[in-house]
Amino acid sequence: MASLFLSEVLKLEGATVYMVRRWAGWLVTCNSSLHVFVYFWRTPEYRKAIIQFFCLPFKSESNNSKILISAIPRNQVMNARGHNPQQAPPPCLRSSFSISIRRHQNIYSSAMLIRSLLVLACLLACAPTTVNSWWLLSKADTSSPTTSNSPILCKNVPGLTPQQKRMCHENPNIIKYLISGLRSALHTCEYTFQREAWNCTLTLPGVGTSPLQIASRESAYVYAISAAGVSHSLARACSKGLIDDCGCGETPQGTDPTSSTASRSPSDFVWAGCSDNVKFGNAFGRKFVDQYDRQHATEPRSQMNLHNNRVGRRLLANAMNRECKCHGVSGSCVTKTCWKVMPKFDEFAARLHEKYQLAKLVTNNDQKLFVRSTPSAGLSGRTERYVKTLDASSKQMRNELIYLDASPNYCAIDVKDRECGDKCSNICCGRGWRTTREIVDEPCHCQFVWCCEVKCKTCKKLVERNFCL
């Protein structure tokens, strides 16, 4: 078929858009989710009307108007679009066919047949693309030894890139601890936000589960804590000797210059022991977790994700503490050996929550993200405006979370029967709450009994619990 019957072809947000102005302005879009839309604006009453073929029955605009859909070779569409054959085809041109729509006065076909042809053509034209859904690894079965170390652990997890699947196949023991770190991160996120309007529920629209959803500050936190959780788990597993490919982390050499006091000499403090290998944890986590977004590094959302992943790992590495052990007769501290350990993960999550509260809104400009600085004091009226911008990759932003979109309205969520503690006015969004009282048993008056036993009495306690209406 030599003619495309298209007056203009556009590319919008990763979808291929075909616009036909000559014949009443049909526009058909095939996006990566295999949705089909048809816009029709020939007359005012149909302006901006949308027919979604997968959800709504087909509606013909008039009795004497018919539509012919036909398949055409992919190279004809690319040539018509001025597409460079050296470049990778867009998502909806990855198969051998595309879509052509035209009005025809002499062909009769039923509405249902036309609908079926459109859907079939789009299925042929649109190849599904991978989305960033590596979080689904948290659902993988690692309960039994046979599955936890199996190379096929990730085989049935959708959304992984080919590189991630290869790493999973080649490093089953490492992936086991990666999954453990991911689960720990998500559980800690839920605990940290349990008394806030958003309680780290990843199934909500716009939060964390896909790069196609809202790039809010909540999503920024999920990315950062997930990346840090993976690094934390891998680093700790290395120092415990649970992973063959790594060992103890790097420890400063010599004595600790900060511990020199009048009563002690610097030689009393020696770096030794087995430090947590956060370097290995960050390196492997970066290679696996960042895989999808590195392949889409020119897209603003992927740039945001990569930045927040780096922030999570960097904050974890900077939070390393010194842990020491004394050596001497009868427990005296004649000498002391020290090594580097990571903080407890719930403590780290609390620090990251502070970064979440101070997260910076960024905007995209020429494939770069910029954060606007706060207004200068004393400015008012038309002069009260942002006076400069900062590159999101600048030194000032290295340890700050960033986001692209405002948070969704969490008060639109059904919060009935959600326990709200002492934050009910915030969590319940003005819908009120009910209080229940119950008597529970708990240990009390505990005493240490020589040797090696703690005995407690059982006491009754009245407990109040609040739930949203």
C-alpha cells in the first residue's frame, strides 16, 4: 500500500500518534500498555470525545460514514515519519505492521468488525515494553533452600530486564540477600509511615510501583530506601561471610586519630575486625537496581529515580559508625580494636524520612533536572519569585531527595477501619474516628534471678485504640 492516508505523524510520551485531518480528524494511539484511543473532532458536539475500544462499545459518528483500516509495512511508516533507520524504533513500531485509517464511501463494514480490526492491528503494531517493576522480587519464594538459591528464582518475575534476569541466574545466592534487603526496606517504610496519611502502600495509584506513575516525593522515598535496603543487606551478608564473592569491607589503616585523649595514647585504638562491606553492597545494588533507569537515562523520571537511588546509597555509606571491642585482663580495655558498621536499618529509615520531608521539587529542561532555590527574604509582589536554579546533580543536591510531581490526594483513599493512633485528625481526613478499649495481658515487675533467668509477673492493662470511620 503506497499511500499512508496520514496528514501528520507525531511522537507523544513514548506512544506513536497517527493524525488524519483530511478525513474528519481521526487520531489513533497505540501505547505500550496496548490501549487504543480514537479522537474525533469533526463537529463541536464530538470535539474531544474519546472512544476507548477496550472499555467502551464502538460509536460510529454517522450512518453514511465508514472507516477502512489496513496494515502497512513498518518501513513505510518510518519513512513517512522521517524516521532514521539507524535508530531504534519507537514502542509501537517494533513489529512488522502499523495502522492506517481512512474514510471510504464504498465499503461497508459493521462497527464490531471495525473495532476488532483496530484492536488486532494495534496488537500487531505494539510490542509490550518492560517497566521498572523489580519490586515484584519481594514476592519471590525464598522460603525453602531449594528455591532460595535456585537460578530460576527470578524467571517468573515479570518486569525484569534481560540484564537483571542474567544477574539473577548467575548470582542466586546474592539475589537471595538482595530480596531480603528489599523486603526489609518495604517493611521499614510501612512502619515509618504508619501514622501518616500515606502509609507506604505501594498499590496506590501514583506511588512507587511503576515509572509510568506519579513521580511524587513518596515515590522518591521508596526508590531511595529500596536502594539502601539492598545495599544494607548485601553489605551485612558480606561481613558475615554469607556471600562467597565478597568479604569484609575496607577499614581505615593504623590508629584512630580522633580517639587520642590525655589518658590514652593513640596506639590504644587500632582499626581491625571485619567491617560491613558497603562498597560491595552499593556496587552490586547499583548494577542491578538501576538497570532499567540507566537504559532510559534521558527521560526525566529515570533521572529522578537514579538520583534518589544514589542518595539512598550515599547516605547509607556516610552513616557508617565505629564499633569497638576491648582487649585486656578481666575485661579491662588495655587495647581496643574498632571496625566500621552500618546503622540499624530503622535508624537509617528515620534519617531518610527527614530527607523525605525536605525533598526538592525539580523541573525538566533540555534533558536536565533543575531545582529552584527558595525565594530571597524581603522580596514581595512581582519580585517574590525564584531567583536562581540549581542543577539537581550539583554538590548542594547530592544528599537531597528530588521529585517531579505533586503528591496525589491521599484523603481520596478509603481509610475506614484504619488504625490511626494519635494522628487521627491527619490520617482520617476529617471523617472522624472511633475509640475501642480492651484489657490485655503483658509482662511486668520483671526480675533477674541468678543465674541466667528473668522472671516476670503478668499484669492487666487497659489499652485504647483509634480507628477511622
